[in-house]
Amino acid sequence: MRAPFGLRLERRLVTPAWLPFAVPVGSIVAALVITGAILAVTGVDPFPAYRRLFDRGYVGDGALSSMLVTATPLIFTGLAAAAAFRMRIFNIGAEGQLYVGAIAAAWAGLALGDSGTAVAIAAMAVAGIAAGVLWAGIPGLLRAYTGTSELITSLMLNYIGGLLLTYLIFDSRSYWRDTTSPNGRIFPTGKTLSDATNWPTFTTLLAPAIVLVVVALALAISLGRRAWIARRSGAGADRRRRSRIAAILGLVVFVLSVVLMNLTPAQSVVFPFGFWIGLAAALAVWVLYRDTRFGYEVRVVGDSPAAARYAGMRTKRKIVAVMCLSGGLAALGGASQVGDFSHVLDARGLQQVALGYTGIVVAALARFNPIAVPVVALVLGGLINAGYALQGADFPSGMVGILEGALLLCTLAGEVLGHYRLRAGRGATDETAAEATAEVSAADVVLGQA
Amino acid sequence: MNHSIIVVTAASALFYGTPLLYAALGELLAERSGVLNLGVEGMMLVGAVTGFWTVQKMPGPGTPVLLVALLVAALAAAAMALIHAFLVITLRANQTVSGLALTIFAGATGLSTYLGSQGKLGGQPAHHAFRALDVFGLADVPILGPILFHQNALVYASWVLVAIVSWYLFRTRPGLELRAVGESPDAADAVGINVTRARYVHTLLGGALAGIGGAFFSLALSPSWLAGMTAGAGWIAIALVIFAFWRPALTLVGAYFFGALSSLGFNLQSRGVHLPPELFAALPYALTIVVLVAVSTGWTKRRLGAPAALGIPYVREER
Amino acid sequence: MSAEGTPALALRGIVKRFPGVLANDRVDLEVDPGEVHALLGENGAGKSTIANVITGLYRPDAGEMRMHGRRVEFHSPRDALEAGIFMVHQHFRLVPAFTAAENVVLGFAPGRERRVRLDRGAIEREVAEVAERYGLGVDPGARAWQLSVGEQQRVEILKALYRDARVLILDEPTAVLTPQESDGLFAALRRMTGEGKTVIFVTHKLNEVMAVADRATVLRAGRSLGTVRTADTSPAELAQLMVGREVLFERREREGPVGDDIVLALDGVGAEGDRGVPALHDVSLTVRAGEIVGVAGVAGNGQRELAEVIAGTRPRTAGTVAVGGRELPSGDSRAPITAGLGHVPEDRMHTGLAPSLSIAENLALRSYRRPPMERASFLRRSRIREHAEEVIAQSDIRAPGPNTPARLLSGGNAQKVILARELAGSPTALVVAAPTRGLDVGATESVRALLATVAREGAGVLLISEDLDELLMLADRIAVMYAGRIVGELDANATDKGQLGLLMAGAVA
């Protein structure tokens, strides 16, 4: 029969151990090839373009600092998406939640400008989170109590949030708008926050390297222990192999970080305060979902609402709570934008960069695992940065978006192909009873492969 | 009095509403088959840039060039839809993530902008554009003239399209089969309807119409190319499908209503009425939320709600 | 029946393998034109597999299929439809939002001139005509979701008749029908065979085979054991063929008198069904410690709602429910757990279990709120895992390990996981719905034995089942539900299937 209709999926009997590594690596390679092909077809030599992208994004002067600037908000919006999608709550409203977070944080910063940095930081973060919680609570409540798809409502609220932002700075004489300075009278801009409210930065390479070493050590020890326990308790060979691979990886990270620590940095790297909060938030979300009662309940509700009700869980409250958690995380990203970087409610700048939508890319590439979100955010942050920096200057504009989109599309395809084989030809499909021993990952649940 | 605010608003409602109408009709067809495509914005932009590129590069008289440009826009956007279709229908990938990926890949940050800059299309006026026609010489008739008889050919074609889609959906057997695929694919499969094919066909049709909607921007609305020129129209089109309860005739009404809102704020302001334009711009989104809540439960959900299988990949039940 | 001797449908040596399972092992089947042919067998005997082979959903690994002597090979359900084979599935394949007539004509357009246009008036007239000819009364303009289950089934059969199918396969068609509706169905089937159509009737109910079928082919453990004329056989003979041994309905031995403690009490309970119409009326029931009370009834007469109301997943509109003397709030699914109620739901895989979560996590579904599984809002994962390892060993659950996702469990093992969890806290009362549906013989026996043990150890069991043999075997008393009411409560030792059947049909005693 006709080609695309004759393809069908067959579930793999056993999820191979190399799969969790093969999917991301394969997706990156495939996305690079696809983007390169598009460039080549349209008469651009892809190799210099890639070299410049890599250079500007990851290794050039100041690349790491700029990478952190872009990565910081992406950690928050990525976590927001991961936290919600994990429960099959499709909150694509991180964009709007980030806006209202920025609005509230700017308000708090303007109001409390003189009361000391610590107070101001706390107030800005709390105000931002509160605004995000309320904003995300709308689709959350509607989903829980009227069954309205949170997908569309949260999307619509993005635009309403964006218009609110525009209104506050461009079409009103709001509290946020600068109406006194000479510049502000001509060009609509926001009031600049006082220096006391600026979030601190850390300029060093040593501190993060130490952190990395500690984390890598902990990882290696815990995974090694798990591998040992697994062998002792006679668990499946597959599981043992995976634990061993993971333990080796942990060791490799450890060695690498020691090397990194001993390299004297040619340049200092600026770590924004928000980056550390983001790391802490990632860890907190990871622990929350993995180890707490709440996280367990969320996973049950996400997997089977009927089973959750049966087990006596308050499913509606869980939906609202997850939505609020997700909105709070995204809004914290908005607060960090104001506190760490712009120090002003930048209505245009916030709407130009689509941090909220990119957060979904980050989460998907991280396979909805909170602990992987910061890593992906850094990688994507470098890429996006390079895209901005190279704009104009005979660099193909739009290339970064193509690469980013292709990466996400390939990852999606890779997730599926990891679990299934694609077979051509029609005929009766014999779905096979899988006897896989692999554990179900977050990505499997979200993307419906579980 | 001839150009009172009502006439101006109504005329521009038709004008601004038409690209929304094309894109929303396309999305409606895809959603009726059970496929949610959030990549409308990206597909529209690809349609806009490829349509404009054709007009700039192709020699010849205006009408055939414009028709070819529309065809190119439709095909290019359908090719984008094919990516989504393959991922969500054949690979059964998550429709939300795939649609967003498509918008990033093709949209303002991606392929459309790339093509625009590679073709050096920015800042040029279009060689040809869809101009308003004077239908039956009635353009000067008071009130109705500027509204109904002084529009371009794409506006009139969209009316025919609404009629065709409406007839197809509710008065034909293939339309019945399409709705069955979106409502209950297992029931459709059981009587021999090819669910996969129906979903591919309508997702691609949806892409083609989004491409024409995008081309309306670069060939009629403001005949030029500007990166990201659809400015969120694709997302409004998605909202519009919900707002219109997945019905073509109501899509037309909704498109003109949304079109009117987008111009009303500025029209009022130019006449000294100072209401924030953001208020009008936000109304389509707010109203869509209200409508969506209204059709979420009970009787309204059954009669007016989304196709029951929307967003759900179809797997034939085996064992 | 056919004088010429060419069967309408002939299967020879059909083999169908699934990984680890030989579902059909050289099955032979010959069906004559104009007969009602029963395909008889227990759950898991391979009936559904063979039906799916006939309708093109599965491709056999070996064997051949002939229609009227000509060899056929189906690659998809569409091929089978075109060959004139239509199957009415147990779960109807209707589009809820469509009218009955639209459902009937969907995917089939007789005649070239009508391939495109859809004339609602015309199709409704046509469908009404066909419906009348076969006595399958249904309003062609009514939406499918508004129809009763019996009417929905009639729409399914009308689909087959409208496209003039030569072979109609019905999969367990009477499971959702009252005896009266079943009689109506049988009459319609007779009319169809009278016109030369062929009906294949998949069932495990002997009395239906005797009532409606001309011949029956018996399947056991994937093999066909031969075809008999119903006129030349008896139910006992068929039963023996079907299960391979003398069927003895051994009653559970009651050990001593039951206690006086009422562990589960329902008084005047009312509730609404999924469509918002009343599904339970004034239901009163009591279960004492050490007692098994059965609830019998045709599916869809309020049994599911009854179980959900007790478990608190469905709010009640009237009356009270008490577990161990503690009255439960309406629509609260946590209170029954704290009050000591165990619940084995009808829908194992999506209500009883969270399919993507591991066995270990599923085993903690009821106990995760309290120590030792939790400490200060944190779960103790090692404890949960150890507990799971113990349970897997004790309950003989066949699974690679405690981290295996529940969805990979077979029906019997899934039920073992649920039972192990529900019995772990030594419940005072246990509500069990369709506990052995779809399980093989061995698993069925062990589940039944376990329920008897539970009662012996002093819990009160409410056993909701459509399987009368199971109820007669296990229960002390049997309450019969009809149209959302308890229409009778009988001593299980002093009743029989005939009396129960009358009550289930609404013939109030």
C-alpha cells in the first residue's frame, strides 16, 4: 500500500541498555545533519557556520558567562515544563507565568528598594512566585474542576500576560513605567530598580568545580553502591549492566572535574545568583518527585487518575498543586530575569526571547528529568547565545531555531524508536507482550510510551 | 459618514480576519481528524516566505505568478505539516511537543527567517500582490460597498472554501468518515476506514491552508517580507477553532470578530477614544478560555466540544 | 445444513502464536451457510484469537481459510469486511456523537451515485427499513451515546445487515443483555439465518448454545476438539468437552456460624451513573464478619456503581455506608481505607493498578501514607522495595522483579498483586468485583481459595460477580440486583441458577 500508511510500529521486546545514551546522542547527530543539509541545499557551507556557532557558544571569550545568562531562565522554565509534563499536565503557559513573575518581582523591587539586598531578593522571589502560582492556578483550577484542557487555557494566558506587560510599559502610566527621566518621557521604558535590589553574582571557576566534584563523587558512590546491591540481590542482568555503566560515567565526570579544577581559567566566569537558585530548584524538584509522598501521588495521578482516586488521593488538588508548582518555577525565572539581569521591567525584551516555550524544549531534551534540566539548559543556552551574538554579520539567521527545532523533533522520534521498531509493510501486526525489565523513565510516561 | 468607524472596522475585520480564517479552517480539518497541530504559526510563516519568494523570483504577469505563489506556499507549509504528521501519526509521538517543535523549527526563529534572509527578501516591496477588486462595480455603494465589494480575491475565495468545508464535513460520506476518525477511530477502523490515511490527508490539508493564510500576510495584508510577520496569528487561529466549536461557518464569524477586535482598538484611538488597545487584543484569548470552559462538561461537551479523540494517537487494539 | 456440502467458511489447521503463548493450535472450523454456529470455550481457550483471525486483525502463522470453497487471505479488517464478514465486538465500535443511522452507514456506500453525498433523511429511512425487517427496533435519529446497551448492540448488528454481510460474528453478545433482550437477539439471528446468512456465536454459556445454535465447535486450550450438533448433545456433555473434566460445583464449606459483627452496612443508598441518571435506588445490604455475601446481576444493573459508592470513588445521593461500624462520608475515597475496607476493583489494570508504576510502587498504593512506608512526608523507598520482594515471593507473582512496570503483568499476576495489597492490612471488610474475569483456570481457583480463606479468618466479603457458579460456590447469601435495586436476597444453599436468573431478569419474586 501507499508508503506512509504501510509503516507500523513494533514494540521492542527488551529495552536495550545503550538506549538512554543513544537517544540523545543520536538526536544531536541527526539534528546537526538535517540542519547542515538545509544549509548546504540553500548554498551555505555548514562547517564554518557550525564552527562559529560552537566557538561563540561554548569556548570563545566570555562564552561561558553569556551561556549562564541565557541558561539561568531556561533552567526555571525547563523545570516548570518538566514538573508539569511529568504528570501529563501540559502547561505550556511558562511564558505568561514568567511575565507575571517579572512584573511582580519588579513591583517588589521598586517598592522595597531601600530595605537591603537580602530583604529585597527574598521579597522579589516571593512576589514573583506568588504571581506565577496565581496565574498558573487559573488553568489548574479550570482543569481540575471543569475539565477544561490546560493546554489551550495556559497558552491563551501567555498572550494575555504579554499584553498586560505591554500595557504596563507602553500604554499606561503604571507604577512600573518610568515617566520622570528625560529618556523615559520619549521612549516608554520601565523604572530602573535601585542597585540594592540587584541579585549578587559570583565570579570564579573554582566554586563550581568544587561543587561538580562533590556531586560527581556522590553520584559515583551511590551508583556504585546500587550496582553492588543489585548484584547481591540477583537483580536482572540488564539492570546490573546499567548500574555499572552509570557508575563508570560518574567516575568519568569526577576525573574530568578534577582536571577542570586544576586548569587555571584564562577568563573568569560570572555566575548569576539565579543560576544557583535554579540548581537548587532542580535538585528540590527531583527529590520531591522521587522521594516524597507528594511526588508519589503525582506520579500515580499522572499515570492513572482512576487508580489515584481508588487509592484515596485527592486528584483535583494534585492537579492544581502541580500547576501552581510549575507556574511558581517559571515565575521565579521571571523574577531572576529582573533581579539578575535587566533590573527593570523590560516588556519588549522579555517577549522577544520565548524563554517559556524554549523551556519545553529543554524539558523534552532532558527527558523530563529535573536533574538533567540544568545540563540541557546550559547546552541550549550556549547555542541560543551564539545565535544572538552572530546575528547579522553574514551568519545565517534562523539557523539556531532550525537546529533547536530539529533537535526536538529528532528527540521525539528517537524516544519512540527507542521503544519500537519501525517496520514497513502492511498486514496484521502482532503486538508482542514485552518482557522488558527496564524501569519506566519520566520521558516514557510523558510521551505516552509507557 | 461613508467611512464611519463601523464601516472601517467591518472592512478591516474581513481583511484581517481572512488569514485567520484560512489557517483556522486548516487546523479545523486536522483537529476533526484527531490531530492537534500547534505548529500553525510556523507553517504560516513558511507559507508567507515561500509565497513571497515566488512572487519576487518568478517572471511573468501578476495573476499566474500569484497563483503559483499560493501553490508554492501551500505545498511548502504542507511539507512542514508532513513532519508533524509523521511524528504524531506514524510514530505516535506527543502532539503538543511535536507541534511546538514544528513552530520553533519553521517559525520566526527558524526556517522561515532563514529562508527570508538567504533569499534577501527583507525590505523589498512585492512585485505582485492581491489587490482589492471592485466587484460588479459595487465598491462605491454606501456602507456595504467597502465592506463586501471591495476586497481581494482571496477574501472571496475564502467564502467559497467555508461553504465547501462545511458541505464536506456535514453533507458527504467522506466528511462523515473524517468526523468518525476524530471522534472514535476504533469505530472507524472497524468498518474499514483507513484512520492513518484520513489523519495524514487532513493534517496535510491543514498545513496547506495555513500556508495560504501565511501567504495572505506577505502578498495581501502588507505585501513584503518581514521575519515573524504573522505575529502570533497562528496561535489565534488555534484559539479560533475552539471559539467556533470546530464548525466552519462559525469559524468565519469568529475570524471576522477576531479581525475586528485587532483593528478596533487602533480605530478607536485614532478617533480620540482612549481605551487600551491591549484590551481588545486580549479579548480573543479571554473569550476562547470562556468558550472552552463552557464546552468542557455535560451536554455542551457532547454537542459542541472537541472531537473526542483529539490529541490521542490511534493504536489498533491488539490482544 | 448445506446440501452441496461447501461450507460458508472453513478454517483448517490455524496456528497463531504470541510470544510465550500458543493461542491457536491447529484449529479447524467449518461453518455452513444458514446456520448459527457456536464457538464454545472457556476464557483463554482461544475463541477471541480465532475470531480475530477470521476478521483479518491477526494473520495466522499457519493454516488456511476458505470461503465457499475459495481460498482467502485477509491482511486487514477491511479485507474481511469486503469478503462479507462482519464482527460485533464485545465492546461496541460506535461513534457516540453520531446518530444510529450515521453509525450504520459509516464506511459503506452502496452504489456509485451515493458515494459522496450524505442525505440524512434517506439513510434514516433505509436504516429504519432494515431494522424493521429484522425486528431490531431502534430510533435511527437518536445519538449512539443516548441509546441503551441493548439498542447499541442492535445498531452494531444493523451495520452488518446494512452492508449485507454474509457471515456475522458475535463475541459474547449476551453478557450485557437481560434474558428478554437475549431472546429478542436470538429471534433476529434466526431471521437472518433464514435468509441464508451465517452466524458465528462466540460464547462460554452452555444454555445459550443449546438455545440458539445449530452446531457448536468446542475449543479448549487453543485446540478445537470437534463439532457437535446441539440436537445430538447435552449441556453436560458440552461442559465436559469445554473444561476437560467433570464439572463439579463444589460449594465452599462453611465453618461454623458467622459472627454477629456487621462489618459492612449499606442503608438506603442511592447514586447516579456516569450519564447523570440514577443508577442505584435504595440499596440496603449487610455483611457480617466471616461471611461472603454475593451480588448477582446482569452487567450494567448497578453493580459497578455499588462497588464505587462503597469505595467512595462515586458520591452517593442518599443513604449511609458504614464499615466496621464507622459511617463513611459520601464521595471520599480515603475514609474507607482508614476504616479498614479492602477493595478489588473490576478494572484491574487502570483502577486497581497504576500501569506504568512498578510493582513495588503499586503494592504501596494503600499503605504509602503511614509508617513504615513513609516518614515525615518522605517515602522510604528501600522499605517499599523490600516489602515488594517479600510479597512477590510469598504470593508467587511471576515477574522479573519489583521494579517491573505493572502493565507487563498478566491478568492473573496483576490480580495477585492487587489481592496481596488489599489483604496486607487485614481488612475488616473486602469488596471484590469480578475477581476471576479473564483469568485462566489455575488462577481462578487460587483466587477463589484465597477469598474463602479471607472469610474464614474473619473478614466480611462482598463478592460482586456475573458468574453465578462462582457465587453459588462461594457465597453464604446472594443479593440480586436489577435496574439499580436489590430485588431479592437468597440463601445460597437454598437457591439455584433458575431462581437467580428469574430475579436477574427483573421478574421480581
